[in-house]
Amino acid sequence: MYNLKIISSTVRPGRKGPIVGAWITELAKQNGNFNVEFLDLGEINLPMMNEPNHPVLKKYQHEHTKWWSAKIDEADAFIFVTAEYDYNYPAPLRNALEYLSQEWGYKPAAIVSYGGVSAGTRAANALKADLSTLRMVPLAESVNFPFFQKNINDQNEFEGGESAHKTADNMLRQLVRWTKGLKAIKEDKE
């Protein structure tokens, strides 16, 4: 079993990221290859980067950073659940990424994006570029929801639908493959 962290990027009041995250978390658990943990940046509430040392040094001073470092370090793979704000992914996710350096490396990352007409794809593309600079491998396979609010039922639960389930299943299969391969690379210390 691989450790999969699913990270929801939104923090504002009224956000929908956690319910989209709950949907993909359930599908990831059903996959059977992952120990799944959902990390909600709205609940974690990392302050704007406040470490005195550069993250590459791993000389963390604050307990919130040490906790975040441990959570990310234990992961073998990630799924980022992101909205699109002003043609990009939300600033709290960028902040959470920049808190760390080495902990992200040599791990695959899938993206579930949501938004209006663009389905959050502009945010996903911007996120992919930034993930690669942290030595992560963003997958080509992703799940994108245009006009995502139509997928929220009267109980405030997200319903992906048959097509989204098939797309998510394919993304999860690819995530398993990349996790296997990158685990070998990560363990190969130079």
C-alpha cells in the first residue's frame, strides 16, 4: 500500500473544495492501492511562509512547519484538488508548496480541478508547471469539472457521474504505476 495525500487548495468561507475532495478521497480508498489521507488547507491554516531558513535546508523553527513536513514526507503520491481563481490555482496552495522543498521530490501528482467554463484547467496547468520544479511528476491524466456546482446535490455532496468516475479510475491506475516507478527512484540515493 502506498501513502496518498489528497490536498484541497481552497480556504475561503463557503468553499467547495472539501466536498470535491471527499468525492475523490472515496474513489481513491476504493482503488485499494493506497492508504489515503485528506489534507484540507482550510483546516490546516498554514500562515504565510514564516520560516527564517530556506526550505531546502530543512531547518524548520515552527511546529506547524515540522508537522507539515512530516505529513508530506510520508507521502508516496498526491492528488491536488484545486479551484481556479483568476486563471490560476489558489495562493494558499502555492504557500503550502513553498514551505517545503525536499519532501515533495520524486513523487507523482494527479490533479482534480473544478471551475466554470474552463473546468479549472488553467489552474491545473499552472500547478503542473510549479510541481515539476519541486521534482514532482504531474500526471497527464486528470479530472476536470466544468460548471462544477451542478454536481452538488441537495445534501451538499459532490456527485461526479459515470464519466467522471471512469476518468478518475484511469487517473488512479496511472497514479499507482507512477508511484511504483518513482518510489524506486526516490530510494536510489546518489
